[in-house]
Amino acid sequence: MLLVLLVVPLFAAVALAFVGDRKFAPEINIAGSAATFVAGAGLALQVYEQGPMLAGGKFFFVDAFNVYLAVLTSFVSMTTAIFSRRYMRREREHGRIGQIRIRFYHAMFQLFIFAMLLCLLTNNIGILWIAMELATLSTVLLVSLYRTPTAIEAAWKYFILCGVGISQALFGTVLLYFAAEKVLGEGGEALLWTNLRQVSGSLEPTVLSLAFVFLMVGYGTKVGLVPLHNWLPDAHSEGPTPISAVLSGLLLNVALYALVRCKVLVDGSTHSHHAGNIMMGFGLLSILVAAFSLLRQKDIKRMFSYSSIEHMGIATFAFGLGGPIATFGALLHMLVHSLAKSSIFFTVGHASQMHWTQEMDRIRGLFKGNPLVGWGLMFGVMAIAGMPPFGVFTSEFLILTATIKDAPLLTPFLLLGLGVAFAALFRRVQPMVSGEAPSYQKSMKVAHVPVILHMVLVLVIGIYMPAFLNNWFHTAVELLK
């Protein structure tokens, strides 16, 4: 299953590079993503029944934490591929992209999925860094797909900022290896997560504390944490909407996964809350800056990119806070945020095509113009803002409860960020969905299945969490102690 999970998207990327712009290319993209999801679900079932496992001569490692993210990644990529079939075809019809670019889009989409899955499943911290760079390069090219001056500028900013960030992560990885080789000896054994976790108590705490600073800056840039976030709003607003969905819903999770793995090693070495305090600081700063930035946005995709920064700040803060409740809440938050935010981008993409603009002041009357798009956007905002009974409310409530218990002085700042973001989202979205539809609004068929499926899942998780998912998260919490 592990081999299939990695080979399918890589094979699909090569196949789509040759298929090009033929009519069945979107179907191949969907089929490849669906096969990846099936393999991910099978692997998750295997881990659920048998526990953590090594594969490929210790090269791959699968446990409850990374396989859960692998399933989430493959599922959202599948629904995004379904959405992009109709969306990208409409972009082609209106001349925004041509034959070469649509070929490029499909191939890079699958390569991006492969890179993220490799990040999650590799047992080698060096390969993790390489795969993260591969994910960056593939998405840089996708962000610039439209080849407009603003799209090229956004891609360049993304490449430079994340390139500088990933170089910091490389230096942190070198420091981590420097500490590990004194205990594990030279060679690849000192780069394996499983070995590092076993000997974390014997690693030099000063070196690991310094390494985490560089890793935090490096992978924190990929997470989109303030003040390393400037690439994210531009990349979201200028790239194709399906790429915004997978960037916001998946790539940020993968970078945060790397940080959390590193935090576990630092905690085991220093026997202190040093790494957690750094994560809490970056997370809280991201929540506050992103929440107030929401009020100033005019572009709908930029606004929801700042919402992604806020929610990744919440998850980072919770992982930094630590403890079973906060960690459980952080794992749940990564899940429901990915589902809700990708659904929002689906509806935003349709709304933008209906009005041929991303300016919120020109998007009006979605309830009457296209009820599915209007109500999809409204329910998506209700979910992402943390209204009950959606799953985001549950995760934020758990995180807030843990904060009141373990860091009461930070509770007002967390509440302030959540409150401002809540108000800002509804203030900006309500005029877009209500009122009369303008004369320039176009009627169009929309991809309704991904939107409805994501919203139903977020709602169900908020009302009732299945026993297997609850057990899964509890197992992951134990692994992250």
C-alpha cells in the first residue's frame, strides 16, 4: 500500500505530461488522485490494526500521526481534482490558459501530491527536506501558471522567501545531524526519525535548542507563520483556485508536521518547554496579525489566505502548548481546517468565474444568482469562523480550554484574535451573498460534489466524532508526548 501510495501520483504526473490537453486528461488526474486516496485509506487501516511500521529498509516510517495526514492529503487532492476538471476547462474556454499550460498544470498537480506524501512518509530528515523543496518548486510553477505580471511576481516572491526559509531549515537539519552522529555514529542511521526519537534524551540539548530555532524559521516560512507569511497571500490570490485549495489545505499541514516532529526531539533532549514556547509565540503572533489583516482585504482569495495564516497559527499555538487536550485539539483543527478551507476555495473559484473578478466589492447576490455557490460560501465561512456545530468550533473549544488551564495569561489574546477574525469574515462575506445579482453575473454549472462532501464531513465531525477517529487521534497524541 505504501508503494502504491507513492508510485501512483508519480506515475500519473509522467502520464499527464505525455497526455497533454486531450479531453480525458482531467479524468486521468481524477483517477490518479482517487487511486492515491484508496491506497492511503488502505495503509491507514493497516496501521490502525497493526500499529506503527517501518518499510523499505527503514527508509519509510508510518504511524498514526503521519498516516492520518497522508489520508487527508490524498482525500483533499482527489476532491480538488474533481473540482478542477470543470474549473480549469472553463479557464481554457475563456483563453486564460492554453494547451501547454493545461498539460503543465495536470502534471505538476500530481507531482505536488507526490512530494507532500513523500514528506509525510519518509523516515529520513534529509529526504524530508528534499521533498519539501520539491513541493515548493512544483507549486512555484503552478502559482505562475497564468503568466501575468502579478502572477510572476507572486511566484518569484514565493520562491525567494520560501527558498531562504528552506535554507534555514537545512542548517537546522545539519545541526540536528551533528548532535545525532555523536550518539548514533556517522551515516544514514543518524538521520532517521525512529532512531532520533529513541535516543532523544542523549542528544546535546544546546545544539538541539539552536537547531530548532533554524527549523522553526525554515519550516515556519512554509507554514505561513508571521512574520514569514508574506508569500502566502500573493500566491493564493494569483495562482489557479485549485492550487489555492491544496496550498492552504495541505501544504501548510505538511510543513507543520515537520515542525511538530522536530519539537518532539527537542523536548526529549532538553526536558523543557523551550520548543513549545517558541511555537506558542509564533502561533499567537500569527493569529493576531492575520485576524486584523482580514479587515483590510479587498481580494477574496487574499482574505481567505489570511484566514489560513490565522488557523495555522492556532494549530501551531496548540502544539506548542502541549498536553493531551491541546494536542488533540490541534490534530482535529488540522483536519477540519483543511476540509473547510478547501471547500471555501472551491466556492470562491466559482464565484470569481461568475463575476470574472476577485474583488469582493463586485461580487454580489450569490444566494439568488447561484444558491449552491452562495450557501456553500456562507456555510464555509460559518464553519471556518468556528460557529457551532461545525468541527472547527470543537477544535477551537478544546484549544481554548487547554489555554485557560495551562496558560491563562494568554487566553485574552487568543480570544481577541478569534473574535476579530469571526467579525471580519462575516463583515466581508455577508454583502457578497445577499442582495440582488448584478447584471454582469454569469450563470454556470458548478462542481457541487466536493463542496457538499467537505461541508458534510466538517458538520458530522462537529456533531459526532466516530470512535475510530477518536482512537486514532488519541494514539497520535501519545506519540507526540
